[in-house]
Amino acid sequence: MDMDKVDQIIDKHNCEASSLIQVLLDIQGANNWLPKEALDRVAERLQVPLTRIQHIATFYKAFSVVPKGRHGVHICLGTACHVRGASRILDTVQDITGLNPGETDLDLKFSLETVNCLGCCALGPVMEVDGKVHGKMAPAKIADVLKNYD
């Protein structure tokens, strides 16, 4: 990640340590993950111990300290989705992308995650890509959905 971009984000928040989480969220949003160099720069500029920043970055699920794909694919495995065939949806996504849950492809195109609930149980089984919900999914529809993401 370009450190000038990190500096711009920090400056936007007036170099205030109280803005640490928002700074990390902005870096995550701009880069899809939190590179070590960016965390070092945040620690230096906000005068916050790096260990504290690393604790926060690894505690909250909103953050990733490993590279993530440009497109986050989430498969709901909650009860309502499970009984409607969520495991088949997950299997198909895995077959198409070659990913297991928690993995990112080498091109940094997709990251695959499973979740316990997306809050739209009536639409199950549900797949979410970049925050867009795709409900009543069937294995035959998955390739068409994923091809829309470059």
C-alpha cells in the first residue's frame, strides 16, 4: 500500500489517537487489508503502541492482516439457509473458485467466508458478494452471479 495514502487517511483524522479504529477502517476500505507497513505508520503517526494496534486489528472481524480479494463472498450457513441447501451453495462456490472458507485466490479477486446469519432468512439460501445479497440461490445460478465481478 502506498504510504502517502496512509498519511492522507491519518491526516484526515487529524492524527488523533482517539480515531485509531476509524483510521484502520479507512485503510482497510482502501486496501482490503491492513499491511504491516501501514500499521507501523499508524503507530508512529498516532503515537499508539504497535502491539495495541495489532491487538485491535486481529480482534475485530472487520479487519484483516492478510491480503483479501477485491470481492468478498459470504455464504450463510445459518439454520434457515442450511435447511434450504446452503451446503450445496458453498460446495459450488468452492468448486468454481477453488477456495475454501477463509481463503483468498492468488489473483486477489475473491475471498470466501462463511457466516452464521446475514439477517435475510426468508431469502435462503443466501450468498452475499460485496454486500449485495443474492437470495434463493441455486448451484446453477452461482457462476452467473460470480462472472459479474472482475
